Amino acid sequence: MSDSQRLPPETFALGRIASLLVMLGAVLYFTGWTYRWMYFAFFQLEVTTLPLPLESFYIAAFQVFFGSFRAIFHTIITAALVVVGVYCSLWLLEGQPSLRFQAGLENIHGGYWLPSIIV
């Protein structure tokens, strides 16, 4: 692709925001649909046969995440764990940390007890 055909940086920012909003909407809809499905399954009703509006699934998702103090606490803990998990996954995928970790193990323990696969 030549330099004259490159998109401006604002387009990339809008694309990232749009993709984030689409993913957030999908997660909220899926959570709300699953909550409604489990709730009505208790009464032996199918969600697909009920005339529920689309917005009710989003409202149910907010009820799941922010319905009580305990739910808010669990949401915060889960969000923090997801952020830490993504950060650690990206950190490990770089490949450099594993080499540094192996070198650190060799320095700490002298490299005598480590199996030949790690060393």
C-alpha cells in the first residue's frame, strides 16, 4: 500500500472505538439473553417464544452486573482479573520474558538443578 492511500490516524481511532462498542454490545446482549433464558427455563418457558423486546436483554445484563452490591463487587473483581490476564498473556507472547525468566532462574539457583529443556 502506498503512502498516498493510507488512512488518517483519526480513522483508526474511530475504528477501534466502534469495534470496542460492538464487542461490548455483543457481550451485554449475550449475558442478558442467557440470564433471561435461565430465568424462564425455571418456569419451563422458551425465551424465543416470548415477545420480549430487544432492549430487555440489555437491561437484564445490567441487572446481572450491577443489580446488587455483591454483583458490583464481582463485576469489578472479574474486570480486574480480565485486564491482568490480557496483560500477562501479551507479556508472555512477546517471547522475551521467558528468556529473562530462564536467565533469572539460572542466576538464582546456579543452573545446576534445572532440567536440560529449560536451560
